[in-house]
Amino acid sequence: RLARSPRFSRPKNGTSTLAYLANEKGFDTHGGCMALCTSNWDTSTSMIVKDSKRVVVEVVQRPGDVGDGTKVQGYEFPGLFLHQLPREC
């Protein structure tokens, strides 16, 4: 299990959104396809709010495997290959 590049939104009503890159399986090479995930973060306890995890973009094993016809500039979406999220995301 791999997670990296945590980013927090500005707190609002005691909660921030935590965005991060994740891959449940990990990988053998230097990098691989990552999922973009979010969770609600309770600023008073410094913990993730239970059952708030959401996968925004799934890991893509092979372009086109999702089967939804999603294309980027005419190509099937290859997934997210990032080491870090932008500081302000």
C-alpha cells in the first residue's frame, strides 16, 4: 500500500479536505499509475473522518480498461503518473 503527496485544503467548519496520491498494490519500479483520493480531515482531532475516503481517479492498469470510452486529446486515458500533487490543489 502506497500513499504520497498529502495536500490539505483550508479548514472550513473544523474540517479540511485531504487529497493524496495512492496505489493499493504499490509497484516494483520507480513509479507507476496512481489513484487520486480525498478524505475529510477533522482539524480538532487530526484524524480522517470515518467513511469519508473517496477515489476521484482510479488507477488505470491499461488504457481503455475502464470501458467508459474516456479519451484525452483523442487517446484513451492512461491514468495519473505523478510523484507529487501541486502545492495548491
